[in-house]
Amino acid sequence: MQRVTSDGDWLTDLGEQLPVSPLSALGLFLAATIGLRIAAENLSSQVILESAFPLVAATAVVLADQYLVATGVGIRDRLSVFAYGLGGFLAAALVTALHLHVLALHGTGVATPLYLTLMSGTVGVAAGTVAGMYEIRQRAAVREARRQSERLEAFASIVSHDLRNPLMVARGRLKETFRTGDPEHLSAVDQSLVRMDELIEDSLSIARNGAQVDDPEPVQLVDLVSEAWSVVETGDASYELESTRTVHADPHRTKRLFENLFRNAVEHGSADVCVGVGALRNGFYVEDDGPGIPPEKRNTVLEQGVSSNPDGSGLGLAIVRAVADAHGWEVTVTESADGGASFEFTGVRSGARF
């Protein structure tokens, strides 16, 4: 099974191709400029007093950016922090330049206006970086609140609608059993109870798996895939693992993600369907050579209750999305090279990493 991988996110691609993080590059440039100025003036007390705080600010910017990288903050959010920092630099430098210009008009100009403008801009970078870090944290909080709200709505929908149907069937058949004394109705009651148990288990799985993963651990993709494949009834189906990469994830929940994707491929594909798992630049994919998913259904197939199988709960792929959301991964449903279904998982949330 061959594949040409492409995340389709030009901003992420551009950010990952840069040799150094833009924010760190800006902070290092400013710190180096200030350091050279101090050295050139032979460590005079005036230059040290002028430069001490801006030098600390520039160093703090670099350390803050390294902290974002170390904690797995995505390139999109890091670029947002850089934009805030650059905006702070421009704002502070502009204000200082205007003030120095007014002083020059009154004949009280300073000897190094460009350097003073640069130093004030450095402090502006630090202030902008703090604002940017606060902003990406707020975004993460909003996204998590939205995910929790969606999970609660999905659970309420299952309780109020999906569980009501088998419950009504069971009650009706039980009444018929008492009325007629025919035990044949009890088999329908049993089927309804089994159906309710499946719905409850799947809905609870969505709620549990949707909780944000705060402490992912490195796991071999080969271990997750092999363990998930071993617990699914696959028959004559087969799988190909096209990458040996390590992912940072919750092992139990990620295994559940693969189980549901494998089960979906087997149930909707041919008896000998082949499933492929491989790496993307910023994530991984799971695809098959089955009939695929029509383009008009790809935007809704991950929603709870959506299923092409009349007997299906429509929660299998909803669990997949819940697990992905918990890790901060974006799921893209597309077409594989063989015309089958393809699910691509890429990191988008602050803290999401592979």
C-alpha cells in the first residue's frame, strides 16, 4: 500500500522547515546586539545601567520560547507568540522613536537614539511574549471547554433518544410476555438490553476518552497497532505498518482509537481488506483499500449517531474523534491511494505532539 503524505497545512510546514524558532532568533539577535554594545563601550557604568534590563528581557524571551518547545506547544501557537512579541517590539520602538524625535525638535536629543529605540523595543518583545503566552493558554481553555460541552451534548442525546428506543421495545415485549405468556418475547427483551449495554458502554467511552490528556508518554506505534489488531475480530483482513515512529500519547486511549478504526475498516470493507498505518510529518494516518467514504459524508462521519449500518450505534468513529480531541489532534477524513477511507491525525492544540 503506497502513499504520498501531505498534511496540507502550509503554515505548519513552513514553521517546521525553519532552522530555528523565530522567537528565539529574535531574542538572540537583540541579546547579541546589546551585548556587543556593552563590550564596545568597555563596560561603562552608563551603558550597563541602560542595557541591563533590556538584556535580561531578551534572554527571558529566548528562555520562554525554549519552554514552549520543551512542553510540546505546536508551531502554530509558537508563531502566534512570536507575532505578539514582534508586535510589542514595533509598538515600543515606535513610541520611543516618536519621543526621541520630539526631544530632537526641542534641541535635547540623545547621542544614541537608534540604540535606545532598540532597547525599548526589546522590552516590548518581552511584554508581547507574555501576552502571547497568555493568549494561547486562553485558546486552549476555550477549546477544552468546547470539547466538554460537545461531549455532554452527545451524552444527553444518547440518553434521551438512543437509549429510549431499545427501552421502549423491551417494555413493550415484556408486557406482551405477561399478557400472552409467550416466552418468545423475552429474546427481544434480551436483545434490547444488550443494545442498551453497548450504547451505555460506548457513550461512557466517549466521555472518558474525551478528557484532555495532560501527561502523554512516548509509545511505539508498532506496539499500539499490534495490540489493537489482536483484540479486533479481523477474519481474513490484514494490516501493514509503514512506520516505526514513537508517538506521545495515552497508550490505553490511543489503542482504543486504533481498535475502532480497524473495526470500522473490517465491517465496511471486503473480507480481505488491507489496513495501512504510517507516519505523517506531524502525526500519523490509518487507511484501507475498502470502498471508502463518499466526499459528502466525510464531514459528518465522525459525529455520534452517524452509521451506514442500521444495527450500528454510530459511536465507533465518535470515540475516535473523542480520543483525538483529548490529545489535541485534528482528524481529517479523506481518500487513500487505493480508493478506500483514510484518517489523518495531526497535532494542532497547544501541547499536542508526536
